[in-house]
Amino acid sequence: MIRLPRPGGGVREYVPRTAPAAPGGIGPLVSRTVFSAAHVVADPFADTTPDSPAAVDWDATLAFRRHLWSHGLGVAEAMDTAQRGMGLDWAGAAELIRRSAAEARAVGGRIACGVGTDQLTAPAGPAEVRGAYEEQLALVEETGAQAVLMASRALAAAASGPEDYLDLYGHLLRQAGEPVILHWLGPMFDPALDGYWGSADLDVATETFLELIAAHPDKVDGIKVSLLDAGREVALRRRLPEGVRCYTGDDFHYPELIAGDEQGFSHALLGVFDPLAPLAAEAVRTLDTGDTAGFRAILDPTVALSRHLFGAPTRFYKTGVVLLAWLAGHQEHFTMVGGLQSARSLPHLARAYELADGLGLFPDPELAEARMRSLLAVQGGLR
């Protein structure tokens, strides 16, 4: 029995599992293309401050990517889950892209990398934003990785309307050597992206987004939609040109969106698949056999954990993701770049532990319990 803090005060008793969930199979995933956005592991011994450049433990960071590839998942690198713009600057992201792309080549893993404009540290005009995108796109393409054109805070601040988005993205798509993934990240993940695609009205923004894709279908492999609105995602994917995929980024409704309906389905590029990798892979392999009910039976119970991790303010979900990686034994500490381990309360972290343990996510439940006890003792005085 372990004593966990309640959100409203006091403590409650929880009896941890004594064994993990049964391991799933191995081999490629067939019926869906599945990426996990991956977190970075900080160097806990670096003498840094929250506004210092990120100090990354490269060995542990790359080992975690090998863990994801071993389950058949692709890695979505240097994206929101890796704390882009929340602890990881462009210099750190560029090094992360280089190292991870080299590791992907070495092990045969699939990788897509985020292309943004975060090297801009001051207000910039459209020409400067375009130049920043071009610099990052060139680096990603040089590594041989697929590019994910991420939403840009600088563009959101500089654009005067939809035309600026169509012009800039159109230029980048014409320039791209290979089809890219377009990423629409909602303001719940980053408030600076409110009004992206030129309008705070999502219906109007959607029309601009679709106009861009229709003009360049040969340069768009797919779109990653992170709006946490399943109905909007389904309506959007039904209007995509033939051959353009929808990668769900909806960490609240992913089972139903991946399962799909009679008119189609979503692939996946999800931050929550960082902690859920074994179960996510097992679920998709079940779906590969045509067993949709079995797929849902595996993945539906994980939604409670995902909704908890991604609860408002959603942008701090990375803290719970890294906590679970530590508890699962994928890293030796709970230190994050930028000091983001402090972004969630102790009751929130305790609930994340309880939900993950209930799913059997920890390969060594005794280790997870011992580590959770140490966190509770240090931060909450619980023994």
C-alpha cells in the first residue's frame, strides 16, 4: 500500500500492481502509420537555470528513441513533446535532430522532425519567418528525415491574414524535396498560436488550411491535427485530397479516430504514445488483424490517463510524460530541461502514477513504487 495525496488535501491509500501487463508482439505496424512524439532527457548534473540553454543527456535521450522503435513506432522528433519553445531552443533542437536522425539510420527506425522558426528571438516580419523556416527545413532534409512543418509563434504574430499563411507555406511546400507533414497545433497546447491560419474562427481557419493542401497535394504527405476536437478532425480528414493522410494529434479521442469509420480513419502522431508505446503498438497490431473491437479494448482504457496528463493547462503535459518515463525505468531521474518538473502539482503526479500503474505500464512495478515513494517523501513529506 502506498499513500497518495488527494487533490483537495489529505491522503488516500492505493495498492500497486505486482506485475506489468503482458508484453505485446514485435514487428512492423501495418494498417496505420504511427508516430510517437518523444521527450528529451535532461542532464541532471548540469549547472543550469530555467532560462539557460538545455542540457541534454544524449545517451538516455537516444536510448528512449530506440525503445520506441523497438515497438514498431516511428519517432516524431524535436516537436512539442521534446519541449520545443519550453526549455529546448533551436540550437538544442538542431543537435537533437542530427543525433536522432543518425540513430534512426543506424537501427532502421522511421523518423520525422519538426521544422519551425524558434531561432527567432525577437519580433520578425514574414521574410524573416520564411528564412527561419528555410534554415530548419534544409537541416532536416540534410539528415534524411521527413519534415514536419510546425506551427510558428513568429508567423502567428507577423501574419496579417490568411494570405500570409498561404504565401509562406506555399513557398515552403514548393521548396520541399519530399512530401511533408503539416502540423496544426491548437492554442490549448500553445496560447501564442491562437488565430493560426489567419482566423480565430476555426471554420474559417479550416478553409484556409484546406486551400493550401489542395494547391499542393503532391507535397503534403499528411496533416497532424492537434485541436482536441474529434468531430472537427473527422470532418477535416473527409475533405482531404486523395493520398493525403490525417495523423491524429488528439490526445483525448485517439482510439475512435484511429479505429475510424466507414469513410476513413486517422493515422497517429501523438505525445501520449511516448508513455503508452507498448500498449499502443499492441493495439495497432490487433487492428492489423481486422479486430477493431480488440483494438478498442486495449486502447480505450488508456484514455483516462491521457486526459489526465493533457488536462488544462495542456501545455504542461510533458511533466507527466517525463514522470512516467522515470517511473518506468527509462531514465534515472525526474529532472527536466527548463526545470519543468515543477509544472504539475504533487497530487497530479500521484494520480498519473496510479492510472499508469493500473494499466500495467511499468515493466518493474516495484521500481515504480519505490521511485514514487521517494518523490512523495521529498516533495510532500509522505512516508
